[in-house]
Amino acid sequence: MGTASSANLPQQLALLESRLPERLLRLPAGAQVAVRERGERGAAPALVLLHGISSGAASWLQAVLPLPASQYVLAWDAPGYGSSTPLPQDAPHAADYAMRLHEVLQALELRRCVLVGHSLGALMACAYARLPQAVAIDRLVLISPARGYGGSPDDAARVRRDRTDALKAQGVGGLAARIPPRLLSAQAGDDAREWVRWNTARLQPRGYLQAVEMLCNSELGAVPAGIPVEVHVGAGDVVTPPAACAEAARLLGATFHTIEAAGHASPVEQPAAVAALLQGEPR
């Protein structure tokens, strides 16, 4: 299936709004969260999708389309992304994002979910699983998980400086123009590259810098016993390489699986394979 080339981007955006439409959810405390949904809430666990640091809810489109139409899917724009209200903290931790996520799940009256975190979203997902008040998690699915730099002050300082300087020097548009080679394998087509660029171009500087802080002051960490954990990674991922993800899986007591012919942004590059693993059938 194609993703989004510059020639068909308008059609793909129309598909996004028709098949994974956005709505703005106002939370009781006043914050707004932009969410994209498909299917009907019901007895089956919701599929909750958390995107990475340079992306957004729309990045899941191609991996959601092959799923059964009856499957309820919820993908959010994390705080500070898209039209979602930023967190109040300048330097939030993963637990702060987890608390905002819990507000969303409570507002939607969701009681069970399969929780999926891609890259930075994996830090949020693990932090959510540790919340005492978390909803029941049937499976915790981590795709190319970022492990965070909370235990490595020197690395955290370097990452914070490099990402802040890059945003200041290049702006969001410059980051978007340069990002596909880092997130996709060398074999990725123009469609995937354009979709990655489009998602990155929607970054909000404040939200992005908050996410950088979270990356730098948080760690993946353990999750409560009894929650099945899976780690998946693109075979060609250079951001969170397979060896690092295998080690993360070992530390989490998780199963481990590689996604062939994919880089870091596997939901865009290999959506059918990601859709299969979301349904518990990795291939």
C-alpha cells in the first residue's frame, strides 16, 4: 500500500480525515487534546497509539487502515503537538505525559487497552503502565523504544544541546526537510519520505522542546508484573538499533521481534507488518 507522495499528498490527507478523523477533546481540568479515532468503543480493548518525538497521531494512518473496521483505535497528538495543549512544566517527565494520557482515557471512559508506544511514545507507555490508577493493559507494545537519558547526565546534556541547537538553526521546516534519511531505511520510497516530512513539519516548537526535556530526564524503566510486553524494531533502524532494542526487551522481560525492510518509522515504511503485530500476529 502507498503512503503519501508529494503528488498524492492531498488525496492522502483526505483519506486521513475520512478514515482516521481528528477531534478536539476538552478535558475536565481545561486542557485540550487532539485525538484521531476509528471504530466504536465497546467491550474489546481499545488500541491506544502513542507517536514519537518528531511525529504525530497521523503517522499511524497506514498501519491503522488494514485493521478490522470494528477495532476501536485512539491515536493522540501528545501534549504540545498539533492542537494539543502543552504540559505546564517546561521540563516534564514521562509520568507527566502519562497523567495527561490517563485524563484522556478517563474522559473517553476506556477501561481496557492495548497500549502501543513508538520511540518516545514507549517512554510514555511504560510510565503509564506504572501508574497505580492505570486502566487494564492487555498488552504493552513498544516499537523502536527510546530508552531515555535520565540515567546518563552527560548524554542527556549532549542530546538536549544538539536538538535545541538544530531547532534554533533550522526551524521546524528544516528539521522536516532533513529527517527522512534518519527515520527510514535506504530502500524506502518517496511516498514514505514525504509522509514522514509532512508529520514532522507539523511540530510545535514548545511541545517539541518539552518532549526533548522528557527524553533527557526519563528512562524506559520496568513495568508491573503481569503486563505482557513486546518490543519490535525495524531491522534497519539507526535511531534505536536492533541490538539496543533487544537489550531493552531483555531488561523488560519482553518478547523481541524485528520488522524486515524497515527503519525507525516502521509504521510508515512497513504498515502491513505493523498492523499485523498490533493484532498480535507479528510477521
